[in-house]
Amino acid sequence: MQKFGRLPALDILLLFLSFLSITGAFFYYFFSLNNFFILASLSISAVATAGFFILFKAGAATARNNEAKTKLAGRENAIYAILPILYLALSSFALRELFAARTGESIISPWQAVGPEFFSAYAVATFTLLFFLFRYRKTKPLNYEGVSGILISLHYLISFSVAAIVYKIGYGFDPFIHQATVEYIAEHGEALPKTPYYLGQYSIELAIFKIFRLPIEWIDKLLVPVLASLFLPRQITSFLKKTAHSDSAFAVAAVALLLPFSAFILTTPQNLSYIFFVVLILRGSQAIAASEYAFDAVLALACLSMHPITGIPALIFASFFVLRNRNGRSALMILAHLAMALALPLAFFAVSSKINTEFSVKTLADIPLPRLTIPATDEILLKSAYYFDLATLFIFLLLASTGFFINKGQNNKKIPILFSSALSLFISALITASIDFDFLIEYERGDYVRRIIFTSSLFLLPLVFLGLGRLSEKVSKAESIVSYLWMIILAALPACSLYLSYPRYDDIHNSRGYSVGQSDLEAVEWIEKNAESDYIVLSNQQVSAAALRNAGFKKYYTINNCYNNYLCDTTDRQVFYYPIPTGDPLYSYYLDMVYGHPSKETIKKAVGYTGAASGYFVLNKYWWAFPKIVEEAKLEASRWLEFGPGNDTYVFIYD
């Protein structure tokens, strides 16, 4: 039997959470997630994890790190102690700036509230961290790896938690839906209708809630940033130490933040699955034994329990290494790659057909590709950040190519599988782009294609990290001045990536989406308290999110007819009393109010469609043509109210 070293604590946690997401998803879909089944899921996950731990522990004595630890001289020992303290001081200052910027206003970008002092502290903290990692990478004094791991994870956490800290009420729209769903399941055991996806995240959040009784809102806000900060640095360093035997593994983990990381700043099932998917790729590209393949299979199933866009490719990728060792593997591998290219388009086509949408073939010109914008501003730092943004794809491919040539000398036979997997999934994105997702709002129809393209790029991350490892070795061997200059550059690039990974509102780019504001919450609370009968509200998605935060899934109306053949089905439809843009007809009435004319007749149609007794119209100050719409709405509304210190949100009442 192949022997292994001790399983690190983070790997135990990773395995436990994987089993928890799988068992929780199973129990929820076929039964429920009441207290009994949550306890059963926790128990089974603990037993399964213990079984893996016992298997890995068998070879503990053979895998201990017997590398001698350097005993530093007095002066060096003082520097070794001072650098982490200096980093912690700078990080504390950066965190203080973030907490000072917390706001309940509706904003587009966190950088509207965060001052330049934060970026200065972040960049200097990054340089201090890199200086520490590069200076002691060879000597590796006592506790170097433990201290380095903690500092890097803290740096990741600061980088990933800006939105969770700055947006007092919440960032985005989807998290409000997922939080309301988890709260509903915590109270009732299930939320109908059940779906076979997202359940892995719900299982983990419910278990944390039941054990620690933390607010679900904060569990959801911090789940992805915290888990990404724990697992990603650990897996990057493990991959490089095992694959490239690199002394710069920890430095690479820190420098890796120069890559865009917007997928890890917000908790959604898709983003949570990306963490497990990246870990699977890094582990799979170095796996050599059956137990490691079994670990990877558990990770793949965990991905599937969270989101199919990563779960389906993860399962196929995990099967590649099993197929390589079987008779007729060439034919099996070809079939597996075909499955990688076709599985997601077929799944999307099945969903599209189920809700009576037509399949249409698009041209390549319709595929949503990123647009390159040449920075046009006099601000040098801002312009530099956007030039870096333009170069990101080139840097990514250059590092991946470097990693490929490094691997050629090592003859790692798993690397071609990474390339072929990335190519197969990219082809899958092109095929998916031919499906017309007309059941989604227009500006969201390219989102699935972008997600698949992003997922395909993750297969190249092991090569990118090999390329960063080679760069780090060159930096550490360069003359002092050159080495310091490179460290300054490598400290500046993560700061650029930090700025670019969050929504922006500057002279070059406008992310457009506003956050839920305190005035939105005040408006929905007033409507809830003062409405005399069943009602509907026509509003934008952020006000709908505020309604979810305030009252959860309080009210649905049953619709038993088709709405202009829109999402027409033979079964009755349940319509939420606030519009949710992805496929809700109420949102089309709201668009009529803001882009057409805010008339009482439109409110009457919306009320008649749902069978409600009354209707409200909510308008935010940031909406296009706000002054004009307000004055027009006042002409036919019975009365209106303003909320917020600057009359940020208007509520129009129609009797």
C-alpha cells in the first residue's frame, strides 16, 4: 500500500466540508435538512473524514519534514521577528480604513467610500510580506512555514473581504436570495420547489448556523472569503513544493494575488464551487495514488453539489486519471473529452427546452467577449491599473507558457490533460453561446458563457504557478537593487488587481450596479407596516433584495395563465410580490414605469396580473432620468413618501 504523510489540519477541514456538502445535499433533496438530518450529515461527514485520516496517517513517520532549520544570528533573528510584526501593523491599519469606510448608502463601488490610505497600507504590507518570504526562503528558520502560511492567509482574507466589510447591508443581489433561502430552510427544513443545485453551500451554512448560532447573514458574507483564504494558499504552496521542489512556494502564493480574484470576494454557490474546483485541479495535477484520486473524487462531488457549471467538468476531470490506467484508455479519454465539451451545452439545452424557449444558433460575433478599453485619464496610478488590466490575459498566457516549458523538463504526464481539459471546456463555452437564453433578462444572457470560459481558464493555473515560481527564483537570485525593484513591482501588481477585482466607478469604468441602501430597507419596512391588504411593489432588483432581507419569501401570488407567452407553462406559476429580474414578469411592468410612463394604468395591469389588491412604485435617486420620472409619477399617484437623508428613495402609493 502506498504510504502517505500526515494529513494537514486544513486538508482535514477541506475533506470534512466536502463530505458535509455532499451528504447535506443528498439529505435535503430526498428528505429535508431539519435538525435530525443536519446532525446525521455532520456525523457521517465526521466518520468519513476520520476514515480518510486514518488511511493517510499510516505513513506519517515517512513523510515528516526532516529538513534542518537554520538558527539565526541575533541581528537576523530580530529582523525575522520584526517583519511579521510590521506586516501585522500595516494590515491592521488597512483593516481600520476598511471598517471606517463602512456605509449603508447605495454605492456602485467600495472605492467610493475607501480612501487612498488603504491602498498605500496594502501595497506596503504586500512589500513587507514579500521581503520576509524572499529573505528567508532558503534558510527557513524555525516556524518559517507556519508564520508564512498565517501571514499569507491573512493577506488573502483582507484582499477578499473588502465588499463584506464596506457594504454594511450587503453586496450584490444573489446573496440576498441565498441568505433568505438558508433562513427559510433553517426554520422549515426545506424550501419548495427543490432544485438539485446550490445545496452544497446551503448544507455548509446551515451546519455552521446550527452549531455556532452565528447570524446567517455573516456566515454567508464571509464563507467564500474565509475558505478561499484558508485553502488556496495552502494548495498553491503544496503543489509547488511537491511538483517543482521550489523554495519560493510561499512567495508564489503571495504573488498569486496579482491574478484577478473577483470570484472570491462574494459568497455564491458558483464562487464556493470555484474554491473546491481550483483545489481539485492543483491536487489532481500532482496525485499519484489511489487514495489521492479518491480525495479528488470527493472534491468533484462537492463541486457538483454546489453548482453544475463547475461540478460537471470537475467530475469528468477527476475521471481522467482513472481512465488513463485502463485498457483502451485512448478511446475512453477521447469520449471523456467529448463529454467535457458537450455536457454543459446539453444541460443548458435541456433547461431551455423545459421552459419552452426556442433553440437558435448564434454567430461568433454574438459571443460575449471582453472589450479592450484604452485608459483615457490624467491620473497616472489609475491609468497604470487599467494598463495592467489590459495586460492581464497576456501575463496569464505568458506565465502558463513558461510553466509548460518548465514542465517539459520534468515530464509530468498530467500537464497535457490540463491543456486538453481547458480546450474542451472552452469549446463547450462556444457551443453554449449558440443557445438563446431568452428566459433571462437580456443583460444576463451571456453570463453562463463567461462562467464556462472562466472555468476553463482555471485548468491552466498549475502552469501559471510554475511560471510564477520561476519568476520568483529569478527575483531572489538577482542583485540586491534589482531584486528590490522586482519586489516593489510584485507588491504593486496585487494592489492593482485588488482595485480591479471589485466594482469600479471612475473616469474609465462604470460598473453601474448599485448596492442595497439603508433608504431601500426603510422603504420596504414602511410598505410592510402600512399596507392594508395584499400588495405588489414595482421596483428595481436592489429594492427587491431589501425586501428579501426584511421579510424573506413572505408572499407569492399564484398565476394560472400565460403572460404574453412569457415563461408559459401548463402548471401554475408562483410570482413573488417584488420583481426579481431573472424571468419575472413584474419586472417588465417596472421597466414600463421607468422607461415608458409611470402611469396608474401600468400599476393596475400589474395588480390585475397577480390578483393583488394594491400596488406601489419605488424609485431610486440613482436611476436614469430620476427627476423627470418623479415629477411624472406624482401626477397620477395618490401620494408619495421620501426616504433617506437626501430623499434617496421614493415610494409612490396608488389607491
